Amino acid sequence: MSRKMQRSSSRSRSRPRGKEASMAQQKQSHIARSELDSSCPRRPSAHPHFRWKKGMILARGRYELRSRLGDGTFGRVLAAKDLQTGDFVAIKVGKAGDDFCEQAVEEAEMLQYIQRLDTHRKRLCVRLLDSFLEPPQHFCMVFEQLGISLRDFLKRNNGCGLFLEDLRSIAHQLLQGLAGLHAAGVIHTDLKCRNVMLRDAAVRVAPHPREPGKEALRPMDCSISIIDFGSAIKKDEAFRGRAGTRQFRSPEVALGLLWDEKSDIWSAGCIIAMLYTGTRPFSVHDNQEHLAMMERFLEDRFPQHMLRTARQKWADQDEASSDLGDVEGFAVTDENRLDWPGEAQPEAVRRVEDLRPLSAKVLPRHGAFLSLLQGLLQLDPQCRMDAATGCNASFFLSEVME
């Protein structure tokens, strides 16, 4: 018999955040909370995105807008020129509305906190240069202008993964960046290829060593920056509830268990695997299918203690006080095993069966790389390596064999 863990109704979850003293005095542009409260409306705007045009000037004459780089959930990013320094920058302009303003201020404070602790100036996280409130209600953050995201690079790369030498450099920087964040008590919570940027977009073309007959792109400079700290939290405690983007979401988050910085490690493992294969490890839209794919991809089963704990948490939940937030349901057997295929649709069963295991995707000569991924992608977070350990993996010390 299987038991499906599912609520009869859903409730929204407010993101947990560390409560720190205000760091407004540390900002290049001082935005007081009182100013924020008086400038941001207490009602949703009919047109929350910032309306801009080329040549528009922001921050009382300092920044000249040049082009739109992209739109996101919480705002849009615009390319601009700093008229004081002559530098080109990227400005993240938050949507209108009090909630968006508050979240943007929290992101700016988090970035200021991270930058104060970056005493070695490794710059593995994006640098916040300035922040200001653009009347009447858009909070703006000014960043150094970077190249392209790893997601966009892979889209341009003819379906190929990265050269192993380039992958090794990027993976090491990513783990270094996470080691620094976690040592500072910060969890990113939304790591994905879109949120890791190459600092320089310049590329060259070369024959791909793992894809005979194909040419692929190689970055001229593999330096990266981790971006988008809008969901980052302080790891004062363990959290429960949905976090991150599904395809990069850790097992413990998917099961509604307590999670901490090890959830970032799983996401990093998914990114690094994607850089090798050129495709996401898990292309899913359903929680049960995702969990089944995890077992298939890693040729492992969820530890019974994880499913037992998750099952008990759901059984004990009280809708009025549940801290499961918006975690999706899943099904387990009475023996505390994932109930798969269970009631899954035939298409979902085929997708799981068609998924090649990680060990089959990595070439035999890349054993050190496979060992790193297996350490990062442990189903049990207690067995998953931390970022500092990952930085010292043999993959980063051995000779590269493309």
C-alpha cells in the first residue's frame, strides 16, 4: 500500500530571512527605511514593471539607460552608462509596489553584507556598486556589467557541454564562491545556470573532444560571478518549505524536510553536471516524477529515514499551523520507499526510464569528475560533501584529459 502526501489546500509561504541590523549606512547611496516606506505604495501597481526608454537618465543625472538586458519575476535589468565614471553598468530596477521594494532592499543589504566579508576580493559574487530609489516607487541596484549566463552560453553551444578544462575552472570557482557564502552564514537558495554569469562574453570556436564532428564554443575567460541574491537567507537555522527552481531543487526541499546550505550543494552539482552534458539532469514538471528521476539518475534509492520523516511530517500536519508551506505532494509506500511508478502517467514513466544514469553519461576517463559529482549529488544531505571539501576534490588536482 502507498500513502500519498498531499494537502487538501495550499498555503503560501513567506520566505525565511535572517534578521540583521540595518546596513544602510554601508551603502554608497543611502536609502532609509522611512524613505522606502513613504515612497513605495501599499497597494499593487497596474503597471509594476519600470517603463524606460533609451537615453533616459536615472539617479539625478548619473546613469544613462542604453538597452534592456532582460526581465525577471521581481524586475528588469537595463544596461546603462555611468556618466560620472564612464563605466558601463547593469541596473536591476525593481517592480513597483511595497513588497517588491522591500525585497529589493533586503537583497541590497545581503549583497553589502557579503561584500564586507569578501576581504580577499575574489569577486566570485556579483558586486553591488550603488543603490537608489527612483521616484516614485522603483528600488534600483547598480551592478558591474557582466558577460552572459551559463544558461545562455549553453544555448549557444550547439547542444554541447563545456570542454573539461573550462568546466573545471568554472566548477572550482562556483564551489569557492559557495564555500565563502556558507562560511559567512549565507544560503543562496536559487542556484541555477541562469544565476551564474561569465564575466566576459567573448568566445572562440574549437572542435569538441567529446562530440566528434562538432564544433563548440569556448569562453576566452572562464571567470564567473554568482548573481541574484533576491532569495538568499542567513543560515541561522534550518528551514522547511519550497525553495529554488524545480530542476535544481534538492531532494530534502522536494520532500518538505528541513534544509540548510547543503541544498545549495545539490544545485551546484546539477549545474556542473549540466555543464558537462549540455542538458539539464532533470527536465520535469511534477514532484513525484522528479524524485523518481533522482533515484534513476544516481542509481540509488532514497534512505528510508528520509521518507519516513517526510511521511510523518505530512501525517502530523495541521493545516492551521503547518510549516510545509507550498511544498508539493508525493507518494511513498508503507515500507518507506518512493512509490514509483504507482499511479504515474505512462508518459512520465517513459521519461524516467529514458533518463540515462549519471555514470553512463560521464566518460570512463573522467572518473575523478564523476567522483566529484557523486559527492555533490548525494540524496541524503548528511552524506553530501560541503563546498570547501569539494574545492579540494581530486578532479581539481589531477591532469585534465579532455
